[in-house]
Amino acid sequence: MTFKVKILGKKEIIVDAGNTILEAALDQGIDFPHGCRTGNCGACKSKKISGEIEMSPFSEFALETEEEKLGFILACRSVPWSDCEIKIVDDQQNDDLDGIKIKKLEYIVSRFKKVTNDIYILNLQITSNEEFTFNAGQYAELYFDQCKEKHFSMANSPNSNELEFHIKTLDGGEVSNYVKTILKIGDTVKVKGPFGNAYLRNNHRGPIIAVAGGTGLAPILSIIKASQEIEMKQPIQVYYGAQSEMDLYFLEQFEEMTKKNKNLSFFPVVMENSGNKTFRKGLVTDAVIEDIQNFDGYKAYLAGPPKMVEAAEKILTSLGIRKVDMHSDAFYTPYDEIKDT
Ligand code: FES
């Protein structure tokens, strides 16, 4: 027995009895959005227009009970029992960057604080009525006086009035020197952006893993803040690697966020031994492998030093996360030898 399934905007497919709509669609050459194919990520979400469909078990994060009541289905779990009509939910709708324009705007330094031996947190307030629109996880070019522009990720939520940047300074960097010795509250900084594709995919319903190294914490922080604001409910695990205990920052803020948001967990990992036994020791990527065995339906956000990001990409790919579900922001710079990261 077979059933006809009309996919609005695409062609009609034939589904063998007992087969899922997604499998049949993919077999028949339909470009149907999908991820895990096991009911965990929500990428194949569709709306049933007509017909009888039975769904096998799926994750509540991929499809909420309310959505199911409204007639939404997961195509990877949906077996038709009559001819049907469905419409793919446009998962990409919120994911694209339509409506976001690159601008160059002038800001004033409102706060400026050293938080580790070499990391500063810079808060900027806009001087005009113009809005700087971006997606959580993106970055901007910052222009400090006569210095060559340099890329930094926004650490604030896109809804915040102030922009926040985390700046790691190293000896010899032009911007590093400027930040360490000249920059002060009230100074003007120009910001051009946003740029980058490693931004939060709002429609994803599967679990999220975020791996950050050093000031890679900034874009991850923005992603976490935004995910909490739009009340994403799936498990979100943040792994944060640093050389030593001294290089960790924002721990209290993360502790507070994890208390408020039960779906969020945070794991700082340090490379070097310290007297403090509460921190895990080793490579941040090793901690990830130790903790998570099944990456079904996951999306990954990775940010920080290129070596860490590349290692995490390799490991996560070998463990089953697809490339399209990996959103990486490696902090490459033109000054690799005397690098501000
Ligand atoms: S592909 Fe259907 S939920 Fe992931």
C-alpha cells in the first residue's frame, strides 16, 4: 500500500506504508530540511494540512505538546495512514540575516574593566538614535582612534542597549597597547558590523553544546543570553576552557545564570593544575567527550582560538554532529605573531 503526500511548494511524493514522510521525501529528491532524523532536533517540523499521520516517539524539545495539538508534526517521525497534505515550517526564516544591515556607528565608552591579567571588558553606549542590529554570536569591527580596525564579538544580547566586548591584550599588539594605556571612559569608539555566521539559530529545538576558549566566551555569552530571553528550553551545555584558573572570568555570572535556568549547565576546564580542586583539568574537548556520549539532534557553537575550534570541530564531527549543525567562530587575526585575541 502507498499514500500520496503533497508537500506545499514542492512536488507530491509517494510514501510506502510504514515509511516516514522524511525518508520518502529524501529518497524522491525533495530538499526537505532535516537534522537528526530521530525526532530530536526539530529541523523537519511541518504543519499537517490534511490526512491521517501517526508519529513515533520524539523529544519534547523538538516538538512541544502545544505545537502537536495545533497540528505540527516532525516529518522524520511521521508515518501517513492516508493521502495527506503538509507544509514545511520554514526553519530558515529566523535564521537568515535579512533585515540586518551593516552599519558603522559611533559609540562612547561607558564602562571599562580589567577582569583577568590580560582580559578587559568594554561597554559601549551609542551616541545617536540609530540601532545596531545583530544576531547573538556575531562580531563587529572596532576602530580605536588611529589603530587599525580589529574584530571582536558582541557579548551582550541583541536586545541590550549597550554593546559589550571582551578584549584580550598581548604585548606588542597595536590595539592591545591602546586599550591598556590610552583608552578611558568617555572616549569614542567606532563600531562597524555585524559580521559572521556563527549566530544562534532560534528555531533549533534540539540540545545545544557551546565550547569556548579564552575570550571566545563573549559570543557564547551573547548566544546564551539570547537563548534565555526567547525561552529556549532544551539542554544547553557550555564548556569553557582556559590555560589556568587565573584566566577564567565571568564564573559568578554563569553560576547565577545556571541557577535561574535549569536547562543551562556550565563547565569551566583549565589546562594547568592549581590548588583549587573545583576546576576540571585537561583539554576542554576531552571534558566534552567524557560527558556526552550521544550527540543526536545537537547543534554546536564553537568560539575561541583556532586550534581549539578546529580540534572541537574534528571531535564533534567524528561523534556525529553534522557540519550544518556546527557554527564556528575561530578567532583568526591578521597579526598571528603578535596577536590580540
Ligand atoms: S530531523 Fe526530524 S527532528 Fe531532527
